[in-house]
Amino acid sequence: MKLEQLQILKCRTVGDGADVNELANLKLGWEGEIQMDMMIDCAIRGRNCIHMKDYRFAVNGEVQIDNVLIAGDRIFTFEVKKYNFDLIYSDEVWTFTNGEKFKKSDAAGVTAE
């Protein structure tokens, strides 16, 4: 919803730098979700699975899950991010390819620790 709101505002006004940056990040995220949707749909084609996209429900406010996949007696959830950099996962820590530790704020343009 936020992506749609910012796209409408972009057509009507000149947004400040923060709005333009947020719009670009949200658009990348949306593109990543679409790509993941297609990958999951392709992988489960012909199988007895249920794929729910952009699933929203209320628990102390609204909760949204990008993808929920139900296969037999298992449920898989996927939260999709589309970053413009490479990350390596090891020992429960994400790092940049240069070895610096990644933290969530890095995705918004803040430098690594």
C-alpha cells in the first residue's frame, strides 16, 4: 500500500529525497516479491500445494507475510528482500562480501559496522 501511495504522490508532487529513496526501495522490494512468486509458482506447478501471496491478518495490529506455502503437513513462510548488494550467510550472521557485518539499517543506505 505504501508503494502505491508514494507512486501516486510522485505523479502529483515533487517528493523530498526521503520519499524518493523510500519509493525506490519499496519498488525494488515489490519487484523481488514478484520474482519470488513466479519461482514458487513454477516450483509447485502440478503439485498438491497452496501458495498464498501477500497474506495479511490481524494480531495486535496488521501482520503481512510475503509468501505462505502449504505443502502437506508443513507451512513455509518467505519474507522477500531485494538488496542491491551481495551477502554471505554463515554462523547465523550475514556479512558483506568484504567481511563487514550486515545489519538491517544497511538496506536503507546506512553503512555497515
